[in-house]
Amino acid sequence: MKAPLSSSTSSSSGILRRSRFSTYLYTLLAFIVFVAIIHGEYSIANFGRVDPIIPSPVISTTPVNKREKVVVQLPSFAVEESEEGCDIFSGKWVKDELTRPHYDESECPYIQPQLTCRTHGRPDTEYQKWRWQPHGCDLPRFNATLMLESLRGKRMMFVGDSLNRGQYVSMVCLLHRLIPEDKKSMETYNNDALTVFRAKDYNATIEFYWAPFLLESNSDNAVVHRISDRIVRKGSMNKHGRHWKGVDILVFNTYLWWVTGQDMKILKGSFKDVEKEIMQMSTEDAYRMAMKSLLRWVTRNLDREKTKVFFTSMSPTHSKGDWGGEAGENCYNQTTPIVDPNYWGSDSRKSIMKVIGEEFNKSEFPITFLNITQLSSYRKDAHTSIYKKQWNPLTTEQLANPASYADCIHWCLPGLQDTWNELLFAKLFHPDLI
């Protein structure tokens, strides 16, 4: 019979086993940490390879958009987990004088005179000091350094109308301060249809392409396009689309130009035809035709492993005082947001939101929907109003009634559209956010 082990021998053996187990455990933990770091770096460097969740657009006046259960796990940002996930498009505006605005109007030379409200006499600055606060979580803070690094060697392009151009300029203003003066430039091409901001050290461009209908139209001239009798050519995405190929991040918008108060005129054939065949369609049917054409073009011409595609929803107007204001009231002289969480302006067609939802949910190509409509609807205070460059001399009647010529379509910069880009930034790096 073997002699029993002495207590000292037993103790030494136990220590040896614990030492081996500890070494194994530390090695395993180190390997897990290493994999996590590598995976994190890969995710940031290759954000274009992540398929986003496509949220269903809001088609009711309820500001909270319910979805299936989503667990948000975002270690790189302090985003609170919620049982139903975080809908960054549902929330409220809160006053923030510490972190807003992101930049001064005077320090960004790229803002068009139609959007420089302070330069054109706006007396208050309160419209610059509101921050969007989603319900149940915090919106990731815009990181200009990370955004620029992620654009290194890439092209980002905004495509659409003047509202999308405003978002484009906002993005440039958010980034340009990190770039030395001699290492950046902005130029226009194709009769001003294409505007290109270059960050030379990054070999990156941020671009805007004028195409208010996305399809070919008689309003495609980037300078002379104020045409009341608007005509859109059916199935003509390739005219503009050839300029979008090879882009790494595409941000589309189109809405306002479709809302004419009457049926849309759709051209079958070519604008060069002597005898033109034109049919009329309801706004919703014409818009659906455009969305089908866009999605078909994107699927056929873009590489989902390379290009991320976003679509910005309709930008609301406040030309009617339907928030409970006085008769004839509009955005003129408004200095505070609307606080009613159920407010939905009459100028934002829910029928169009329905079309977007129905068509995008059929898309083979992943499209990230930036649902800015509801949150922007609260901001009756953020429009350019009368504080902008006027294209024509004002009449005596207009001067006597400033509300009559207030621009309740476009937005002051800095301002609301910086938030649109914060949402874009969040969806780029955290596509699991609803």
C-alpha cells in the first residue's frame, strides 16, 4: 500500500495545478481580448461591409416607432441597452448650451448665403442650442476625427435637392476644421451640378450632386431650375446614375419637388423628341415609380460589399400654422420648438412615407432609412425664414408683411441639419441602432 502523501507534498501539488490552470486561464483571456480588439478595428475600418437594419418609416402621428426586440450592444459608445432596442429617431429636443452649436457660422466658409441666418440679420441664436435626445438611450456623439479617418481613400456623395445640399454643407462644416487650409478645396463641375470638397491628405472627397427627382427631369439645371411645369422622364435613372458609380457612401433624398398640388407629368420617351408623349400620375404613383427605379438601379449598379446607401426622409415645412398658431402664421418669428410629441405637419404626406416603407422593404440591396421627418417637424424655429440672401428685390408689400416671404423650407446652419448628420454618423458606425 502506498504511503499517504505528506501535507507539504499535497500542498505543492495543489499549487502546481492552480498555477497551470491560472496560466491557461490568463492565456485564454488574453486571446479573447486580442480577438475582440481585432474585430473592433475591423468593424470600424470596414463600416461599408455591415448590412444595416432598415427601419420601417413612421406613417402615423405617433412619434414612437415600435419594432421587434433588438438588444443593443455597443461597447465603443455609452449607449444604454433597452428591452426593445434604441430608436434614435424617436425622442425630444433638449436645450444644450454646452455642446451646441458644433461650429460657428462665421468659421465655415462653405455655407451658401441662403443658409447664413446670423449674417443676414437673425437676432437670436437659440435655434442653434438644441440637442436631439432619443427616448431610452443617448445619440452617439459625432466624432469628426473618426469620420475623416473612415473616409480615407473614399468618396461620400449626397444626391438630391437643395435640402440634401444643406445636409452636405453641414457635413463639410463638421469636418473641415481638422484639415489645414492648403490641404482642402471645394470646386464645382458639370455646370454646377456636381460640387466636390477634397480632403487632400486623406485622399477623400465629400460631394453633392444635383438631381431633385433623382430621375431625369426638366429641372436638372443646378442654377436655372425654378420651373412650375415640372416633367419627369420615366425610367431615366442612368443619366444621373453614371456619376454615382464608384461612390462608397451615397445619401439620397427626394420629396419636395414632387409636391406640386397637382398630378405629376411623366415623359415617355426622350426630351429630345419633337412630339412628346406625356402622361399624368398622382404624386404617390409617380413617387413610387421613382423609388422603384432607384432601387432597381442601386441593385444593378452598386456593390453591396463596397457601398453603403442611405435615404433621408422628407424634410417638413412650416408654411402653415397647423401647430395651433394663429391664422396665417408660419415659421417667421418662431424661436422655440413644438413640444407636442404627436405633432405631424400637414405638409408632410404620410402617404409618401407609406410608399417609401413598402418599396424599401422589398429591396434586395440594403438601404438605411434616415427618418428625420418627425424630429424635424418639431423645429418650426430652425428655418431660414427671412434671414437669407434674397434672389429678387423685396416689394413694398413684402417688406410690410415679412411672413409673406419667409422661407419655411430650408434650415439655418449651424442648426437642425447637423443633427441629421449625427444620425447618419450613428447609423454608419452602429447599424444595429434602429
